[in-house]
Amino acid sequence: MTLTGPLGCLGVPVIQAPMAGVQDDVLALAVARAGGLGSVPCAMLDVDALQHLLERLAPLELPINLNFFCHRMREPDPARAQRWREALAPYRREWEVAPPDASAAQGTRRPIDAATVDLLERYRPAVLSFHFGLPAAPLLRRIKVWGATVLASATTPEEGRWLEQHGADIVIAQGIEAGGHRGHFLSPDLSLQPDTRTLVVRLRKALDVPVVAAGGIGDRGDVVAMLEAGASAVQVGTAYLLCPEATTSAVHRAALRESSRATAVTNLFSGRPARGIVNRLMRELGSLSDLPPAFPWAAQELAQLRTRAEAAGCDDFSPLWSGTTPCRDRGTAEVVTRELGGMA
């Protein structure tokens, strides 16, 4: 199925995955100028930061995808927070780091709300994507009124059908190979989430809207395979992590260059399953654990440990998000046009 609207004019059928913590609009614009669709993660932006972003993007003719989260924000659980603090106490002693202020909430990922849609409505961005479902129906109706193309992630066929029924124009098939946070919202059971190609095939049979493949895509051969499986385009993140336009940290870049390091799905860094490179915390506490608080509160307790360790060149407490495919040191334009687009 052919993409239409703002995505119909892409020079290369490649969407850059929105990746909080390792990029800003510089990477997104580089992707767009190379012929793909650039994306900007917005779930961690406050109103002022989002407004500044929208003002920078407004004069541009190139469409940019703005990504938001749609999770249900849980109240902090003091008992779980204390259990997590106790589990991390040996590491704090080792690194001589004091426990964080219990009220700290810096960098908390928040779901899209009415105030955010109020602001977006003033600028009417052409493309919006969502993770963990879709906005509440009244908010999505407002977004649809100004004609935005809406993308949303599915990890199972059931989620894909739900997204189509509730207003998604394009469904992103996030296979289990994909790096970063899993986009599930109907069931947390990871065993229900298939590999990318299998999910693309199942969604293509089940849906009337276009499907975008995400996960395990590192080169032109992978792109062709997904298009042949029925995808209208691909969404790629890991391939951009070593680009100079990305803001990937030094320790994260170093880990990505170590081809021997495996990836695994873990909930230690945010409280929600996400795929990253295995490090000390994952090895010693177990990649999937009942210790961390619910998403997104687990990250607060780790923040100071992470900062102290990274300053010493250590990635023990850092979320090293990565998919299963290796990435190489390349400029963004080269990734889009040669690595993924296959241009000579």
C-alpha cells in the first residue's frame, strides 16, 4: 500500500525513529533533507521547550514527525520506590552517591494532554506519532481536525487492529528486535510480540491502513525484505546512533562500537520493557525484574548514579538503547541514502 499525504513525497521510504535522550531536531532535519522522514521525541519536553521546537520547525517546508507518549501516568508507589532504593544502595556506596531527593522528577516522561494539544493546534504539525496507544478520543479528534497524519506503534496484531479502529492512519509494526521502549499497550506479555517480519505480514493481512516496519533493520537488504513482506516503509533508529548529528553519549557510542555486546529487553532503567545493550546493572539484577517502580519512576533513582559513572567513562547504570542490528560510524545523509536507500 502506498503512503499518501506528507509521507507520500518521501524520497526514501525511511522514517527515523524518535529516540529520546540521544537526539534533537538536528538529527530529524538531517534525515528530512536526505529524503526520509525525520522524527523528534517530545514526551520529555515541557511546554516552553515544545513551543520553541514548534517555532523552529514552522518555517520549514519539510514535514517532521513529532512523537508523543500515551501511557497512563501512575502515581509513585512509596513501597516500591523504597525497595528500588534499597536494591541500588550497594551501588551508591560503591560510587559514593547520595540518594536522590524523593521529590525529584526531572526528565519524567509524561503522556500527551489537553495543554499539549492546545499548543500543537496553534502550529498544526503535519505528522504526529504515538507510542503506548493513542491519545484520548477527544484529543485525537482535535488532532484529526487540522489534518495531521497519525502514526502509532503496535507490537501485536491485536494492537494493530485496535489502532486502526481508533483512528491511526498508519500502523508501525514494532518487532521484538527493535531498540528502545516496547510500544505495547493492550498486554505486557512479551511472548505475544513477534519478530518484525512476522508482525508486518500479519498486520498487512489484517489492516486496511499502511504498515511501517520497525526493528532489526540495518541496511538496504533489510529494507527490501520488509517492503517485500508488505510494509509501505520502514522506521529505523539504531542505525543513526553513531551519526555526528545524534546526541548519543560517549559511553553509549563506545558500547555500540563493541560488536561483541548483546542486547536484551529490560525494565530496570525506566520501569517499562525496552531493548538495550547488556551492562552490569542488567547482568547483576536481571534484565527483567520486579524491583523497579512502575514507568517512568525507576529512572529517577538511577539518575545520579548514571551521571557519576558516565563521568568516569562507565556505562554500568546507563540505558544503552539499541536494536539487534549493529550500527556504524556514518553521517545521517549516508545512512539514509546509501545504507538504507541503496544509492550508489
